[in-house]
Amino acid sequence: MRAWMLLLLGLAGCAGPERECGNHFLLLWPNAEHSQFSFQEIGIDSLNSPYSVSGPAAKVYYEAAITASGFEGEPVSPRLVESDGVCVPEDVHSGTALSLYAQMERLRAFDGSIGAAGQIPWPRSMGIQTRISDGSSFGHNNAHYISRGDATAFVPYSLAGLPLALNHGIVAHEHFHAHFEHVVLRPLNLPSEKITNARGNSEVVALNALVIRGWNEGLADFYAASYTGNPRFLAGSLDESVWSRDLTGPMMPLKSSAELFDEAHKPGIGLQDLVAQSYAQGTLIARLLYRLVEQDGFMLSQNRLALIMGNLRNVPIQLGSAMSLRGVDYDEILPVILKDWPLNDGTCALLRGVISKKTLLRSGGMGCEP
Amino acid sequence: MRTLVVVLALIFGVMAHAQEEDARAWRLGLGLGVDTRLQSQLSPNYTEPRSVGQWSARMGYKDWGLSLEYSQEKARSNSGSYEVATSTQSFGLWASYQLRLTSRWKPFFTAGYGRQLETIDSRYQSASASRTGARDFWGLGGGVRATYFSHWFVEGQVRGALIQDRPRITPSLVLSSGFVF
């Protein structure tokens, strides 16, 4: 009996928890056309261990509080079981955390391919199921880039579709905000919180902040559409917003600072209305850029995005001094962003459709006839 | 960790030798219990208790005991249309050694080895995937046991288990009761 007992314990000592199920995971993942999602075996090469969602691309946290240095605590320890050499998540949040990391790994490579990986620090700090209890509508079905911690938070999802952290277009959209923060907002001394909260700003700065916010949103949509190849990347997650944010939707001229000033002084107009308008202007910017790429052929979309990412750094240089002195028009930023963009009759026609101040067509090296 | 196992095995052996003379008869029994595990949440800074019912078939000889335990648990989580349902069947073989004291409540040490069989069904709208997997576990623990009316036993024990695919030790409290003959 004693010998049997010792044998049992010896066998037990040989088994340990060290087995790792490798670097292939069963994840909810987009198909090649980026429109449908199914369960696929996805490789993640850069995780330090499958039992901690942390690596050079990102650190993913669950229900964590955010501080000035990012999310508090330790990264997600996913629940996994090995099945035929594949790590299978045992709950949706383990699967979501791993899918988010896999997307960040690919976004890091994508940023590298467009020469933008060096614009922001890595690994990125990402949160899922982040609780935001400020009583606003931001607490559910939303995602936020939070400049204070240089982090991206996905709040709980209560709709019937694809959770936002699994939607690679929305992940890319939020990721772009980090680029904009580091390359444009910080040099302009306009961190995202200052844009969100207009109190304490002069009116000129507050209205210009809305213009910058519109550009931030519009470029983020264009970045996400370029990354996914899908101009309706919100579909499946936020279906009620698909139409208003569809990059193939109708075009209109961009608002001038004078129009924005008039809007802001209409009776009954609040900050949220102005923010909604800046989002709408952002969509027009994204549609313009999407159509410009369409003119050139989508094969060149990555080259064009690389050009825009490089031109971003010129925004604070060329508009920094004007930002605190006078109202900046939405279209005034176009020549800065489109510097060195190869223009032809088709692209010039598109620009004429959105630019109010026709002299801009010949500025910044754009070279279109007004 | 393996060194600890070997040391405990030696202690068990010495104790068994010391009490070899005081023999008792064979015993067979059945028990029901509740296993409350303190398992890590996704955020490893936090743990949460999770209870699961279990039954056991027992065999004893002298101061030694052997218990075959079985439990089944189901879990389901969802976010939007993404849903994961997990079913776990757990089989464990636990050996125990009881110290012979004059008090009614007698302490015992236990060590076990087992297997968890998992079925994971993942769904998203019309997409689905069903996978099965298995993981081993082994553990050590100790507790106290009392027997009333010669056959009815009540016991409580604390265990620590190392489970494959789980990076940390899972502590648990097992309360069980049953009959031995």
C-alpha cells in the first residue's frame, strides 16, 4: 500500500501546469473579405505566454481602472483549454482579449508597413469591459481612446451584434486616435480631454478643438477603412450608425469656421450637438479621402495612407499659431494632409466639391484649378 | 514543487510505518459533497469562489483511504451575439491517510490526481465551433473527519490543486458527508 501511494505521488509530481497550448487560438475572426466573422485558428506570434495577454504589441486588461500610466493591475490571464494543438478560449472575454491582441499585432505590422509604427509607444494599453461610471451614454456600446493613460478602453457591449473589441475596424479606428494624439494633439497642446470638455477654453480654441476633433474622427474612419478594406466597418456592431458613417455615402462641402461660429450661437445648441456636427464633418472628410483613393485605385490605398500619416506631423507646425488666434476652417487642413498627393482631373473635381475657400485648391502644392 | 511532493510522500510513509501495528478492517462507502474553489478571474489580481457538487465512491483499509470523485459543471458567457458554453466533467482519485487519535474528529492528509474533460461550444450568429479537450490536475490537502453511529461520516478538507493550463494553484474547500460500511 505504501509503495502504491508513493508511486501515485511520484506520477503526480511528473504532471505539472507548465504545458502550454501553443500559439494558435480558436478566435472569432473576419473572413478574407472582412465582412463576415467565423471561428478560425489564428496564429499569434508575439505573446510572451498564452496565459497572459501581454506582448510587444499590446497589454490587454479586463475590468481594470485607468490611471495616468495606463490600466491598473495585471493583463488578462485567459481561460484556455488545449484541443488538437489549438488553444480554445473557455469564455467570451478570454476570446475577446486574445482576438484584440491578435488585431493589435497585425496593426503594429500594418503601421510598420506605412512607416507610422514609430509615431507611438508600444505595447499599447488596451482594456475590455472597462467600467465608465460618469452617467453618460459612453458607458455602454462604445470605445474610447483615453489620452490621460494613452490607452484604449472598450466598455461593455449590450447590443445583439459583434462586440466592439472584436470588430477589427473599430479597433483600428480607436488605434488611430493614439497616432493623432501623439503627432497632432500633444504638439498643439490639445489633449483629447481638453477637446471633450470645452469649459475653460476660449471660444476660438473651443471651436477649433471641434474642427480638430472632426479631423481626428474622419482620419480614424479612413485609417480603419484602409486597414480593413471595408468602408462600412461599423456594420455588425453598431448597425444604427452604419448609414451615417458609411464612407461611400453622399458628399457635401465642409463647414467654414464662420458657419461653425453661427451654429454655436444658435439658441438651444449644446456642446453635444456641436460634437455630433464635428463627427458629421469627420465623416465627410473620410468620404473625401476614400473617394480620392478610389480614383487612384485601391491598390494604392496603403501608399496614400502612408502619405497622410507622414503629413500629420505638419498639422501642428502649419496651424499651431493660428489655432489660438482665429477660427480654422475644416477645409484649411486639407492642403496640409494632402501634401504631395498626386492629383488629376478626377481628384481635383472631388476637392472642388468639398472646399469652400477655392483659393485653397492652389495652396500647399495641391495645384487644382479653382 | 516536485521536491515537496517527494518530501510529503516520505512523511506519509514514515507515518504509515509508525502506525502499521494498529490495523482496522476494510471499508466501503459513498459520499456527497460541495467543492468550493477559489479560482482566478480573468484579471489575475482577483479571485472568485465557485462551488460545484460532487459525489465520491470510497474504499478504506486500515488508516488509508481511496476516493474516486466525480463532478460536472456548466458555464455560459456571452457578449452581443458571441457566446461560449463550457461543460466540464472532472474525475479525481484521491488517497488519504488518517492520523489515529482518540478524539472524534481525526485529521487526515490527502493527495490526488485526476482529469478534467472539457467541451467548448462557441457561437456567433450562424457560425459555430465545438471543441473538446482534457487537462490533468493533481493536488495535496488536509482535513478532519468524524464518524457518527459507526457509519455516517462528515468531513471537511482544504486542497490546493495544480491544473494544467492554469498558471496558478487553485485552492478549494471540500465539505462532504456519506456512509461507510
